[in-house]
Amino acid sequence: MNINNFITEIVEKRDRVWFGPAGGYWSNLDKEESKKFLKDLPVLGARKTVEYYFPQYFNVIFSPKRAGGLPLLDPQPGEVIVDVGCMWGALTVYLAKAGCAVIAIDQTLESLRLLQQRLVDESLTNVEVVCSDLKKISYREASVDTFVVNGVLEWIPETGTIELKKCYGKKIAKTDDCRSRPDDLQKDFLRNLYLGLKKGGKLYLAIENRFDFKMFFGCPDPHVNLPFVSLLPRRIADVISRMRLGRPYINWLYSFGGIKALLSESGFSRIDLYMCFPDYRYPERIIPYSGSLRGFEPTIKLVNEKGQRPFKRLLARLGEFIIFNKLRLKILAPSIIAIAQK
Amino acid sequence: MIELIRNCSHDSEIATYLIVDCGSKQIIKVASSIIGIDGLQRELQGWQWYQKARYPEQKDHICKIIQKNPSYLKIGIKFINGVKADYRTGLILNRNLLRKVMSHYCDIWPYYSNGCSVLHGDLSLDNIICNKEGIHIIDWEYFNPNGALWGFDAVYLLFEVLYFGMKRRKLPSLLEFDIIAENIAILNKQKLLAVDFIRSPLKTVKDFIITNYKCWGDYLLIAPKKLPILSFTDNQIFLIDQAISSRMRGML
């Protein structure tokens, strides 16, 4: 695959990674932690490195459950698919195994190194890895079959370094404050993808629902760790975030209607929406928004990762049963997957 | 319209989808890991065998490969319309259905000269569809062509239904013992059932699973609770087997 046929700003290739315009850092791991594992990566291989250095993320990276939404795209061998914000490549690897020609883009080089090692370990040669700012990269017009944007859109308004552990729910004033409206930045990002798509090409977009039923029970927003902010009008959420965290609220989430409007305004025509349970990261059930919730069985597990049965989980499961099986309130589904066509 | 209906349940590493297209339905199963692909290959083999035995008149393959790479497998299975019993409802409510399943087992399952037969490996109420054409068995992810003593899957089914029906009780009721005994008696009419299934059925089933882990591939290593009857304690097994075998003696 000639990468220049798809991406316009490629600057150079170093050590099997293509480099585009430099971006910031986004990872669940601190920069220091990331540096530590890199030296052992070629010796241990990807799986053992993760098991040794950050076993808590093993499933995030390797669980085949992560790719449960991708067959909605019906990926075909040879299709050019760009995984935008691929991070450790949980979805990239699935697409590569399905025989697609994959371009995996992320701004964090350390994450891409782990992905590269994983590709070597699994003998997958149909992936090109690109390190670049997701907002500054451009695609050749009508060149790509599919874009995958999995849990990325809400982070688009962010800039600079995001070490998740250091900023999740913590008071850190960001120096590079967001100057534009978050939804404008998100629209620009989507429009850029729209231009790169071939006619009939598809966008796979996965994001939390702004009106996830759990949020009404005080479950914190998964991006800023503040309760109720995603439900509130943006201005009020912004004031709360500035007071509690010292920074604006910019990780905007959307409702089903909101995401449809955002995609339409970005140019997409046919938009299919799906409800995702219990979330888009590890989906158990994905049901078309136009479909029925009849006979819905709860998907929230009673037992957590540590083998405990917290009371909160029981309540959440009960809530899930009542809201979706009995009341059938689709609008409160936890996550949204949108398949939008050009 | 496509819908994800099951994703890697019991660590199977297989995702199952339902596609509805102009009223016609199809089940799609996808795997991209070694364990998942192994399961789908068994599913293909299982359906091949079952189709020959159950639907000999049907020419089109019920289960076929849609896409295959060394590290990716996608198969399509014809959707069977019908009703599934709730696996949590126990033996008493499913008494008639179980009788039908036992007869179906006797009609379909072959008997090889070494006393073995094919293994479904996960014959539970959740994998049985009932409609006006009779009983249909689905989900062949643990299929093994020469993997088990004749009668294993059927006896396994009885104890799995018992397990879920018992909930928090330590022992079954007298009626439940009777139902198990009458169903084992149906199987025994064929004169093919190994004598151990009559003397100590639950112990025989559990011992078979423990000594033949490999029949289930790597599944039982990563998901030991997949087969719920492994959760019966030795004491429960002893008491249940004693009660059933004494009833069996009366029937023989």
C-alpha cells in the first residue's frame, strides 16, 4: 500500500512508522510508564510486555470482545480502512485479520510501538502505522473506503498532553485552553474524514450517549469524572468543570439525535444508529435504534473484574432491566454506534 | 439490519450476529482468534454431521463459510424459527420437552462399535429450538465427531436443567429425581447406554468431562464454569446418583 495515495501530509518514515504533523500525547499510561515498557517490547513481545508492565489494560488491548461492533461495517478483504486514533490497536488488529488494508493513525508514538510489536507477533503485514495529530492530517479526496473512529470524537477538542491518570477527575488547569467551540472542532474533524471517503464509503463512529441511563443515577462522566455534567446544558457543565477541575468542559458527548445532526452537518447522508450495551468498548448487545427492545436481557454483569459483587452493580442491572426491557427507553442506551455513508 | 446478539459469551471468543434482510433471517458468527476459529470450525463440522442426520433431504448447506483467512473466520447459519425454553425453569416445567429431546437423541445419534458417539458438548435448553417440525439442536461450537460415550449429551442435558432448576436448594425434589430417571430409561430402551450412566449418571458425566478436557478444546481451561454441572459437589453427586439409580433399578 502506498501511503501517499491516501494521506497528504506524510513527512518521513522512521523505523517502520510514518510521521505526519506532530501532535500531543494521549494515553492511559504516563509518559514515564510508556518509556519503561518500550525497551523490553522487542524481547518480551506485546502480550508479555502488557502482562508484566500494565496487566490492568490487558483486556483493553487484547480482548476480542473489543471489536464486536466492526462486523456492522462488513469489512471486506482489500478494503482501505483508516483507524483514526487507533491507540494500542484493539480494532486495527481485527481489521487486519479480516484482510483489510489498514492505516492506523495515532498521535502517541509509544502506543504505536506496542501496536507494531503486536503486528509482528501476529505476522500481520497489511497495516501501515502513522504517527500524527489527528486534526492536522488530511486525506486524499475520495481515497478511503472506511474510517473507524472508536471513542475518539469526544477527545478531539483536547490538545497537548493528556496523561489520563493525571487529569481524570483532577484539578489541572490546562495552559492550551480550547479556543473554539468543541462541536466546531468535532465537525471540522468529521468533515475532513468525509472528504477523504470514496463515494459510498462508510464511517464507523462509537461514542458514549450523553443521556446514558447511568448518568441520571449519578454515575460520573467517563471523561472528566464529574456526575451529571453530560446531562446538563453545556454552559452549566462548563461552569461546574471550571469550578471543580479548573478547566473548561470540552469532551462533548451527544444524544442519538445530536450525533445524527452532527454527522449530517458534516456532510454524511445515510446514517444508521445503533444502541450499544453495556458500552461500546466491550459490547454485549448492539441493536439498531430503529429496532425493538422486546425481550431485552440486561448486559451489566453482577460480578466485577475483582470477582466481587458490589451492590451498585445489582442496582445498575436492575435499572437496565426496567429502563430497556419494561419501559423500552431507547434514548437512554449507554453508547451509540453510528454507521454513516458518504 | 444487523444486530449483535452475543459477544464472546463464556470466553468463547466468537461474536454472533442476526441479520434480517427483507424478512429473511440469518445468523452470522465471526472469530479472529485461534480459540474462536477452532470453535467455528467445529461448528461447521457439527452442522455438516447434524444436517446429514436430521435434514437429509435438504441440499443447501445450513452452515457455510462466508469469509476465511488464516486468522479470521466468518460463517453463516440458516435461522431456525421456533421457541426456546427458558433454561432457568428446571425439570418439572420442561418435562415434555425433555422427553422429546431424548427421543430425538435416540433417533439421530449414531452408535459406534467402541461405545462412542458424536459429542455436541453443550447440549442445554438454550441450544434447543422446538417448532412444528420437531426438535432442532443448534450451537455446535464444541462438536467432536467421535468424542463421547453414547448418551453423554442427553444425560448432560438432564443434569444441566436440574442444576439451574435447583437454584439454591442443595438436593432435587422427589419429582425431579423421577423425571431424570424416566428420561434415562427412555435412553436405555435403545440398549446402547453405558452401564455407568445407570449406576451413577451424574458422576459419570462429571468424570467424563474432567478426564476429557481436550474434547472441549481450550474452552474449559479458560472458562471452567462454562459447564455448570462441574459445580455439583461430591456429596451432592453421591446423593443424587444414589436416588436416581435406585429408581432406575425399579424401572429395569
